[in-house]
Amino acid sequence: MSRMHLHVAVSDLDQSTRFYTALFGAEPTVVRPDYVKWELTDPAVNFAISNRGRAPGLDHLGIQAGSAEELALLRARLEAAAIQGAAQEATACCYARSDKYWVQDPQGLAWETFHTLGTVPTFNEGEGESRSAGACCVPTLPAAGVPVYLAVPGKPGA
């Protein structure tokens, strides 16, 4: 199963946790001192917030693949559309180890496609890292500018 992923940088983690818990009507699935995540089924979304040193607001968007094969299909679809990205294998970020393929949309917004392999005890690789060191784990990406038009079967223009 694929799941939409959203990550919002917030200025007050506790206040935001209370807000989103009430909004979603569900408790978080991961709670850390600097990071909180909900993996919702209604709506189906992996929604995370953190206060890791970036300006508050939308950090990045993503699609969480349910398997390595599904991640490979997402990457192949992007590459077939000549959208350059950055691959990461078994990388640690957001208390999880994942394989990832990052791209930018034409406006420069980072999109993360990823398959989670397991959990890790720290936000990033480094033990004892500072909170401002490495907000979320967006790598340096190729320049944006390639229009993103993914064809939807059965729709005009597909």
C-alpha cells in the first residue's frame, strides 16, 4: 500500500501535537522530543512534524512505498519522465532506516519517495546530534525546472 507523506516544520512541537491529535482523532504512532508522526488510515497518510531548526511551514512531501518493488516502480516512473533525483540507500532519518529517491517539483519543493526498512534510535545517523544539525534529511537535489506531468491511465493526456 502506498501512503502520502507530509512533513511540516513547526515552532512549538507540543502545541502542534495537541492540534494534530485533535484534528486527526488519533494518537501519534511515534513520539520523540523533537519529532512526532501519525500513520493514518483514514485518511491514509504518514504525517510528521518536527522542530529541527528549519523555518516553520511545509518541509517536504512524499510517497511512502509499501515495498522495495513499489519504490523501484516510483523511481522508474520519475526517471522515465526525465526527472533527475538523488538516491539514498539504507539511510537513517526521522528515527527510521529507509531506501529513498528524492526529486524536486518545478517550484523547487522536495518530494521524497521511500520504503522504510526499520527503526533507529536517533533522528539521523549521529548519536548525540544537535537539534539544529540536519533538520529533515533532504539531500542536495538536481535543479528543479523539469515539468512534472505524470500520466494517469484513463485520463485525458495519459
